[in-house]
Amino acid sequence: MPAGSPTGHAPQPALSLADVRHTFRAGKRVLTALDGITAEAARGAVTGLIGPDGAGKTTLMRLIAGLLRIDAGRIEVLGIDVARNPLAVQARLGYMPQRFGLYEDLSVAENLDLYADLQGVPRGERTTRYAELLRMTGLASFTARMAGRLSGGMKQKLGLACTLVHPPDLLLLDEPTVGVDPVSRRELWQIIDHLTREAHMTVVFSTAYLDEAERCDSVLLIHEGRLLGHGKPGQFTAEMAGRSFFATASLGRRRLQARLAQAPGVIDAVIQGSRVRVVRAEATPPVAAGLVAEAPDLVLIPTPPRFEDSFVARLRALDTTPAPPPSATVALPPTTPQMPSGDVIAIAHLTRRFGTFVAVDDVSFTVARGEIFGLLGANGAGKSTTFRMLCGLLPPSAGTLRVAGFDLRTAAAPARGRIGYMAQKFSLYGDLSVAQNLRFFSSAYRLRGARQRARIAWAETEFELGARRDATARDLPLGFKQRLALACALMHEPEILFLDEPTSGVDPLARREFWRRINALAEAGVTVLVTTHFMEEAEYCDRLVIMAQGKVLAAGEPEAIKRAARTEARPDPTMEDAFIAVIGSPRQPAHAA
């Protein structure tokens, strides 16, 4: 309903939440998923549910859609009480769940037909509707392809097309950008902008990516089931004015970041290119002299605040006892005769074919000891295949590949003994306790006796897991799952650490703690290779490569790649801007109602 109704009253909100509460039972335990959420979402606007995994976003989405029964409170959608009439609500909304709700053994066209059948779309209307949706999403050339063979970004857009087969008044999108590259994220937002601007659709969009909050008209900031804030993104950003600075010093960015993170009055310090971005607790001009004793040449330059600063400030206020800085207690094995002291990873003309399809095409790069090296790329670029070959899990079709001095064609097993691997979903055994996971992984790395006991004790102390040693891994908060996964990957003191999307979905504080540990490991000489779609993580890399269609399109230091993306219109590009400039500007989708 447009603003300014004939009665002169404010238009009714599309969504109204009043003291919404919901719990789950796990055996004898009661888990609080939502704890008194009260908020509204305006019609014809994009409202963001912003928060890390486990915040309660999906539970709230499912309550709004009438898929779960509310424990207490009230939810109204388009003036309808969801608890009293869920079917009436479901007839007027579209809901795209995580992982997009697709049937991977059906083609693009068959998925559209299935959703049209479920939503009762008359057959006479389907041809026109399909044409609009396929043009909008860029899938017109892929109608015969199986959904399971689409890239992550294409699955995302097919899921959205299926949800829009019958145009809803309210569109619920549950983390639609998780696991997809920045190009696909921007393309999705172009579609959302069109749906709200031209089709006057109301969108509720949940995400763990805090930068996406600034694309929303209003946001609900959620953490551990509680509402930390509700308003326009600019309001959150404005309250942080005068508190953000860029810091530079000859100390080196990793050490400078570690020292600033512990400095009095500092609530946040993250690496951004060659500088460290600092956020202070108060909007008072800082005095650089003496702030970091090891950096007498420290310079602080004011910089505009951003939305994430506000979220971090709120989380810091809840957590008044931050963990101590991580120690780099990593004993590196001695350099072997066949391993040079410089390059720990060296690949040349690496190629991998699957039948006639070339997934990795003549890729070459080296990684030095103690370097953090990033492997970035669009969905389907070949980086996961490259990653698997580097881990010794997949043989190359051509080229040479040496890791820790070993040729992976002939000595994959000894090379794997030098590697620690942390998968995106952490690869933990959910039914095992923390202690049992540590024992299992240390045994898998052939640790026995006193050394095994010493490493388990180290992990429990270093990662503060001792108090949770008897908790099952499945029941851990996401941040502690991440700690446990990293501890398991480090049990055998590897000299090379592979990280596959290591901070996907965790809250900003857990992400910062994780990267402080990784920086400390790199300072101790551990070589780190990371794949990520999260562009802020690319800033932590010493060097990186960006891949597309199996080839390396750009390589070098993050600052150099950003400099190459400078234009008159964008003199200070972000890493995401640089990534998109390298991959290619996002396709402008055609409009569809």
C-alpha cells in the first residue's frame, strides 16, 4: 500500500511481530530460539534479518510462513494472524529456504513446472510467466540442464524463479546469498531492487553478511534469539561517527592488528589491505603516541564508519570479558632436504579434466612459507577442484604439483601428513563429544601416548574448550564448533593449513578471533591457503589469485588488485569491487514483474 492512504493514517505494515518467542526441545534441554522479538516490516520495502548462524533468523522465517507454531506472542502478515489462519498467509507469500528448495534431479524447466503445479498456476499463464522469470534470472539458455549441475549462483536464481512462479505479496528469502560469489550476490540484489521498485513486492531477507544490511530499507539485528536493534541501516552507522580510523606503522600489519586489538579503548581492529581499521569505544580523538609501544611511528587517519562497526559495538557490550590474545604455540617440523625454505606450495600448468570438461586449465602459482594465500573465484571457477588437488584428494590430469616438498603424483600420503584441513562445515562428528573429536582426529593423524595427551591438553587450553569437553559437537554454538574444527586441524602441528570457507555464518567477534589465531600461526611460519567468498577475508591474504572458468585471471597482493580496479567513478574500490572488475561486470537482468 503506498504511503499516504485516503484516510490519512500510516499504511498497515506488511509484517508485524509482537513479543515473538519460540523454543525447541533437545532431550531434556529447552533451547530458546527467539526471545521476545517485537518489530515491523513496511510494505514495498526490503527488511533485513541480520545476524550470524544460530541467531534465530530461520526460525523467525518459518514462523512468519506458518511452518512452525509460535510459543508466545503474535505475528501478523498482511493483516492476517498467522497462528489463526496460516493457509491464508501461505497463499500470499513466497518462501525460498536455505539451499534454495530445488530438486536437483529435475531440470530447470521441470523445477519450474513442479512449483507451478504446487502453486496452482494455470497452464495458460505459464509460458509468459516462465519467459519473464528466465529472462530476469538469465537462465533462458539452461532450461534443459539438471538443477544439480548448475553453479551455486545459478541455483540461487532458479530457486528465486521457482518462488516467484506465482507472484507473492510478501517474499521471504532465507540466506539466499550464502556460499555464492560477489557477482551472483550483486545480480540477486538487482532482481530484488526491481521486485520492490517495479512490482511493489515486500521482501524480508535474512543474511549473515553484514555488508548486505546497507542494501536494505530497514534491518532487524538479531543475536542469540534477541533483537539488538531495529531501524534504518544509516541509523546504526551514524551512531558510530568519529570512532573509526585507519592505522599504519612499520611494525607490519599482522603484528599491528594484534597489538591494537588489545589496546585500551579499542573495540575492533581488522586488517584492511596494508592498513588496520580500528574502531574505538568512544568518539574521542585518539592519541597515537604510546597507544602501541612497539609502534612509535603509529599514524591514525579518520575514516567513515560502517554498519558492521555498530554490530561489533553491540556484541562487545554483551561480552565484557574478551578472550586473551592467542598464542602461536605451533612446533614446526624441520625443513626436509627436498623442501626449499621458500616456496612450500608450487604448482605449474595444473590441469584437471572431467571427460571433455576442463575444470582447471593451465594454472600456475607458488606459495611461500608463512604466507597467507587466497584462492578466490566465482561459483564454478575451478577453485574447489584446485583445492582438492592441493590436498591430495584428487589427481591432476596434467601439470606438476608439489606440496611441502613432495610431488603429489607420487607421494600424496606423506604430503597429507604435513597438511591440516578445515572444511567449510567443519567436518566434525556431531554425535561425539568435544574430547572424543579431539581424540579421534589426533589418532587419525597418528598421535599416540604422551604426545597425543599433550596436544589434546593444548587444544582444550588454547581454544578454551575444557569447560565444554563433554558437550556433543552438534550442540556447540557455531563459534565453538569453529574453534574445535581448527583445533582438530592443528593437532599434528602441520606446516600447511588449508581453510575452506572457514568463517561462513559465524558472528563478527568469532570471525575476528579466528583470524587473530590464523595471523599468529602465519607469524610462526605456518603456510595458510584459504578459499572464500567473503571479501573481507581476502584482505588478510598476503597474495591471492582470482579464478574464472578454470583459469587465473588476476594474481598479486590485494592492494595491487584493488589499485588495478580504480576508475574515476570509483577511486577507492573495495575488494568486492575489484573482484567484480576482474570477473566481469554483473549482467544487467531484464525486468519482469
